[in-house]
Amino acid sequence: MPVTSVSPQTWWTIFRISLEERLVYRADFALGTLMRFIPIVTQVLLWQAIFEALKGDDVAGYQYNDIVAYYLLVLVGRAFSSMPNLSEGIAQQIRDGQIKKFLIQPIDLIEFLLITRVAHKVVYYGIAIGPFALVFFLCRGFFSGWPDAITLAGYATSLVLAFLLGFFLEAFIGLIGFWFLEVSSLLFMYMLINYFLSGHMFPLAMLPEPWASIAQAIPLQYLAYFPTQVFLGKIQGEMLAWGLTIQLAWVICFAILCRIAMHYGVRRYSAFGG
Amino acid sequence: MAIIEINGLSKTYSVYHKREGIAASIRGLFHRQYRSVHAVRQIDLQVNEGEFVAFLGPNGAGKTTTLKLLSGVIHPTEGTASVMGYVPWQRQIGYRRRFSLVMGQKNQLWWDLPAQESFRLHQQIYRIERPVFEKTLDELVELLNLQGLLGQPVRELSLGERMKMELVASLLHSPKVLFLDEPTIGLDVVAQHNVQGFLRHYQQQRNITIMLTSHYMKDVVALCRRVVIITGGRIMYDGSLSGIIDQFGGHKLLTLQFSDEAPVDLKNFGELVEVQSPRAKLRVDRSSVTTVLGQILSKYNLVDVSVEEPPLEEVIAEVFASVNGTHEAELNKQQVLSNASD
């Protein structure tokens, strides 16, 4: 499968057009973005009730403040690693034949999707940064202060890698559409497992065995749990460097899997719906 | 030298064969039956540079599959093909920069944005120099009468305007070879006429090679000197438009104007097509036209008589019908005839 070498100017054009497209339905997009903050309130209230019932005991080393801080940071991680509509979009394009555009034109599908996704995220952050800043300001009491520069740099790197991992992982699921055509059930399973094993629901330290070991062995923790632990200073020094290396390795692994799926998928492709 | 060369090209699809009913659906969860559909069988074809070739055939004849094979979208089951020296399904970037495929109503434009944004993206991905891009765009916009529409979101354009925009997008990089799959499908007569006029002018001006599939005979008559008829995945005919009538038009049409009422026994002379007394139209076997005409002239008084070739679309519909047989062919015949009368 030939891969195009897209020039920076092409990247910029795709980025700019995606940005413009994203801003067409601005009201819907803004509303959708703001709605994502509603679960914060319910989650905080839930943990408040749990800790009141525990009367001062901790849960797997987490106090109420730690949990709220953890949950807020997980939201940031998810804002980078979640890829709404990526898998379904790819499978849909395979099903209805629209994907042939990328087989005919001198542009690489995965590269194109990556650029458009960066544009979508930029628009999302542009809208969400206000509410995020407000929520973090209101909840500043739950944090024990700003981490040092190295931790912050590690955190920023882990977020970028979380974005790339989320992208390649979900793109890979979408490309399975070359074989299954419909991937919604597969995606539902992935989302369900992801919800627990990425640390979205609760810190992975709370998981019993064998789930704790499973969570450690698979890449999902790098989507939300790992960046959060980095920010909270629970992973530092050599452990941080090692963690980032493993995270990068997973990114490369899924990028390669995407290429393989694309290569064999296109051979299998019969141009359905075309 | 041929710019497109196809030798023994075949494509067989494996299609899930589902039986009717809920029980069959449940059985299908565990055991699926597949059947082979031979979309294209052992096709040989050479197209020279600058030719405008029409691919005609009933639905499912293999026309679109052939274009998909030549565009590199799908791999063949067997056979070889070369377009401008490239093997299409290797999808080399050099090849992708030099051809275009337009599939009627398949959108390559960004739906929510003005077409000019999509064109700008094409400029980048095809690496078209800015002055060349602007000159080509101006020329295409003028030829297709699209002034003032470039800044309008694509979703707000009419079907005809969208099709024209698709054509602009596919021609911005000045492809040497263009594959057109039903470029006028769904368009009204005026829009069809505009697109035909544009394609004719553009092809003559640039001397590009075009392969076109269409159900509209008017497209074919207006644009192509060479016609390839494909049915059941096989090439049935390859030659000029008029040659189709010579090869497949086994009959002629006699229009007879009687001095009195049209006689009732006309069906003894041939197939009665239409009677509007005192006028009648008779379909007669090509070899017996003179004999039949002599018999009628000796028996009745005629005011006027004319002998015509059957309409092209009727002959083509019969070719389709002779291959497909049965009901489906009859449907195709109706489709060709109704499209021709649009």
C-alpha cells in the first residue's frame, strides 16, 4: 500500500478545511461539548456519598480529595484520547463505498483522518477550555498544588501519546470494517472494557486481581489512567521514562496494525455500495 | 499505441446467499452459503489515446466493475491491465495523479463547505502549481457556467450544479485518463445537455482519453464514436455506433400510408408495431424487406411508404434482452427505451 508523503502545506490545508467544517454546526458542537461536564457533578456527588459512608477511611489509598482530583484529570485525559465517531465513520465509509475516494486520490486515508482529528480536537479544546478552567478553578482545593516542570512535561507528553494511541486504536477497530462491515457491536465492547480498564470509572489501583494485572498488561490504561498518575506525581523518574516508552511502543504498535489492516483490507475490499 | 490495455481480465465476487425467512436467517449465523458472481469475464480491450469510449450494458453487466478495476479500487481475480503504463491496482501515486474517476452522485466534495474549499484541497493533494490551478479552475468554471456558486455550501447546490462541481474537482489536475460512471444520472434534460456539451468540448480540446458508462443513450450518441457493449461480464460488441444496427438490427421498420383504411391482415407480412389508420408501422426481417414491400404494393393502394432502420436504443435493448433473456431483460429494455425518450 503506497503511502503518500504529504507536504506541510497539505497538512495545513486539510487542517484548515476540517476546522472550518467543524465550525459549521457551531451551536450543536458547543452544546455537545458543554454537556460533557455534567457527569463531573454526578461523579463528585457519588464519591462524596461513598466517603461519607466510609467515615474517614480511604479506598485503595485514595481519600475523597484525591478521588475528585483524579476524576478531573481523567476527564482531561479522555478529552485527548476519546475519538467520537472515528471507528463508525471508517466502517460507514467502507460500507457505502465512500472510502474509494482515498484509494483513487493521492492521499492516504489514515494520514488524512489523523489531520482532521487533530483539527476536531483543536476546535473542541477551543470551546472546552473555558469550562475546564472554571471547573479546575472551582475545584482547586482538591489538588495539593502544581507539579514540577519535569512532571508537567511528562504529563503533556503522555497526553499527546494518549491522543495518538486513542486515534490508532479506534482507527484499527474501524478498519476491521473491511472484514465485518458493521463494527458497532465491537465498538460497544471496546467502549465497555475501556470504561473500566482505562481508569475512567475509578483508579485502576482499586481493581482486584486478576483485573489489576490485566489492566497493567493492555494499552487502555495509557488512555487516561497513566497521564493522570503522572500529573499526580505517582509516577516519576525512571518509572516515568519507562512508562512513556511503553506508551510510545503501544502507539507504534497500533499505527503498524492500522497499516496492516489497511493493506489487507483494501485487497479484500469489493467496493460495496459502489 | 494503446493507453489502456486489458487482457483476459476477470473479477469474481463471493456474495452471501441468504434464503428467505427467519429460520434461514438464524441458520445463516452459523453456516453461510456464498455464491460466486462473475462480474467481469475474460475481457480484452485496447483504447487509444484521445478516444471517447462508451461502455453500454444492462444493470449488473460489469461496466462499473471494469471501471473500478481500471481505477485500482478493486483487484482482479485474474488477467492483466495497464493504463498509461501503470498497473491500476498497484495504486502508485504517479498513477493516482494522472487519472480521475467520477461516479455519479458519489460525493468527493465536502458537504458542508463551499466547493472552492474542496478544490483548494485538491490543489494541495495533487500538487498543482497555484497559477496553473487558478487558470484551470477559471476555465472549468466558465465552461460549466458555475460563476457565483463556488462560495455556496455544496449541500445547498442543485443536483446538476453538484455534478458539475464533481466534474471540476475531477479535472483540476488535468488527468490524461478519465473514467465516468453515469455522469448524468438523475439530472434533468437541460443539465444532461450541459454536461454532455462540456464533456465533448473538453475532450476535444485536451485530447484526453475517456471511458464512460451510461444508461442514457443520448449521452452515448452525443459523445462517443466507439461503443463497447458488455453483458454478463463479457464484451458482446466493440465498434462504431452505426455498426451496432448493422450487426444486431435484424429488421427494418416499414411505415405505410394507405389510401383507405389500413387493412386488417397486415400482421401476415410482419410484426405490427402500430396502427393509426390509414397509417401503419410494420417490423420486417431485414432480408425480406423488398419481397414484403412488393407483396403489399401489389395488393393495396399506398399513398406513401418509408423504410427505416430501427432506433438504436431499441436494437441495444434487444441485444441486452437476447443475452439476459426473460423478465429481467424486458425490464432493461423498458429502462433503455424510457431513458431514451427522456
